[in-house]
Amino acid sequence: MQVDQYSYIRGPLVTEKSTAGKDNLNQVVFVVDLRANKIQIKQAVEKIFKVKVLKVRTQRVAGKVRRMGRTSGERPDWKKAFVTLRAGDRIEFFEGV
């Protein structure tokens, strides 16, 4: 089954820690599909953003149990990928800010 490259990457994860990694380590963080592996993530980032990826690290995040009154539910599990880029490459999410 052929899957589109855009379906692996859900979007950027902009936090204080990811911003520090972007400035210091030339690293960006994405929320990715749970089934995507490191090779698929690397190929998708290189194709979509036209950059060279050196390393990909992934982390699965378990969904938290939340309550609304008497009923309890669970947020879904998700996965994030730390993508290290080549020295000259950059990905800008918020240009001009």
C-alpha cells in the first residue's frame, strides 16, 4: 500500500524545549503518525521541506486519563519525532515573527 508522504507528518510541535533545540542543535520536532518509522519520517521531511536530515529520534507519548465530572476518558496516544538537520539547512514555521 503506497502512502502519501504528507500523511506521516501531522505538524510541528512548538514548545519551549523544541525552540531551544532548534536554536542550539539545528533540530526540529514534529508530531507524526504512530505507525511511521524513522526511515519514513526522514524521507517525508526531506521531500516536503527540501532539506537534508542527519538523524531522527522518535518518542511515543501515552495519552492521559482525563475526567469530566463523573465520566472519565482518555486522550489518544501520539508520537513525536526529533529531526536533526544538516548544518546549513533550516525549517521556518513562523516567518517574520
